[in-house]
Amino acid sequence: MTYERQYATLGPVKKRVTLYLDERIQRVLKLRAAQGGSSMSDTVAFAVESFLAIDAEEQATLEKSRGQAARGQTVAYEDAVAQLRRDGLL
């Protein structure tokens, strides 16, 4: 099976990450995931995607209100978020 066919079949490639959370937060996360009928991984992924989408919107609003063009690392970040949106991940 070619990479393109596998990618089209399986969807976006996901990377494994390790998070260190306060055990109380982990416990609440586990309860929230169970309440929503999803895994803790899916719940965290949704939270991170939501955070990035909101953060990008706030950043764009802040830059517009200042009347400044985004430069440097901010441009790379905004471009990365825009690409995630085009790919349907946000």
C-alpha cells in the first residue's frame, strides 16, 4: 500500500506525545472523557485544537487593533494555524 493510499484511508497522521498533568486534573479529564463518550486522548486533542483556534483569532484581533503587521515567529505561527484550518483540523 502506498503512503498516499494509506494516508487517504487512515486520515491525518497523529503523533504520540507525553503530557505531565496534576493528578487531580488527570482525574477530572478522565471523568470528562467518559462523560462525553470519548477517550482522554481525543478529549485533550479537541481541547488543544480549540485553544489554538481561539488563540489564533485573538492574536489576529490584537494585531489588527494595534495596526501592526505580524512579523517573525508570529507569522510562522499564524501560517501554521491557517494551514491547520485549510486541512480541516481546526
